[in-house]
Amino acid sequence: MRRWIDHVLYDNRYHYLPCEQLPPISEVEKIIQEHQDIIQQIEAVNPGRVGVDVNTCATGRNADITFWYASHKDRIAIEQIIGSDKFFGVPYNLNNR
């Protein structure tokens, strides 16, 4: 039910993985740096209204990525650019702000 509410009602998508299953923050930051061209392509979907955040777990050792956006149209465009349920191996969330 929670996934349905997130997806349909709020237009969000989360991976729901526990911190222990997320990659180390250093790996996530490296992926972000190595793929700045894709990050810029995603941000260009709706400049100023689409972005990316690296989220650390409570332990501060593991992390994931959140792509945020302003509309369902933005979300669809982001999903098409990424083309996978992971961003170069890193689990990500989609958050309609």
C-alpha cells in the first residue's frame, strides 16, 4: 500500500532499501562525479526545478541518490534519461517537490 500511495498519490518512487544494502558514500560521490554529463542532462529537463541530492544514512557511511522534480512530466523525462532502476549501480529515489 505504501508504494502505491508514494507512486500514485504523491508521484514519488523510492527504492525502500535499508542502509546496509546501500553503497558507501565514497562510491556514490564517485559515480556522481564520473557522470556529470548525465546529471546535467537531467537538470536540463526543467532548469531550477529539477535537481539531485546525495543522501547519507544515519551511520554516515552509506548513501543513495534522490532526483527531485516539479511535475510528472519531469519525472518521466528523468526516468527515460536514466533508463534503469539504478543510476550506474546506485539506488535512487524520485521525489516530486
